[in-house]
Amino acid sequence: DALPIWKLLVALKLLSLGTEEFTCWKKVLIGENISKLNEEKSLELARKICLHLIDDSCDAIKKISYLKSKMLGLEDQLALVEALRLEDLNVLQTSRDILQTLQEAPD
């Protein structure tokens, strides 16, 4: 089975096809680059998704922090959830940085 990240990248490239590129959808499925514009659009879409997920993670971490101060007796469970969310945030921020680097890289 294909890796989830591969499926996501293929889906983003398909969504980023220009009207003149629709006939190239099979090439996208086998991993071929269609055009520079398609690559740029798919990377930008991935970056926007990352930014949205980073915002969601930050909001969740703030809520968890609030709950930790209010819900005595659940500190251990909330600390575990907070640690997982912080790890998630770290992965998302690293992904965002990589996507930014790819967008800024010269051809």
C-alpha cells in the first residue's frame, strides 16, 4: 500500500493541475512532474494545509494547558495529550520549513 504522504502529494498535484494539464493526470499518478507551475501550486497548497494544522495544534495546546490548571486528577493524562500535541506541532513546523525551502529553491 502506498504511503499516506505519497497519496497526499499526488492528490495535491492533481488538485493543482491547470485546465490545459488535465490530460496529464495519469503522469501525476506515476510520479512524473507535469510543470513548474503545478509543482509550485501543489507545494503552496501543502504549505497552507500545514499552516492551518499548526494553528489547530496551537489552539489545542492552549486548551490543554487551561484544562491542566482546572481539572485536578487528570494531570497525567492531559500531560500525555499535551506531549503528543507538542510532537505533532514540531513535525508540522518542520514540514512547513521544508516546504518553504522547496518553494524558495532555484530550479
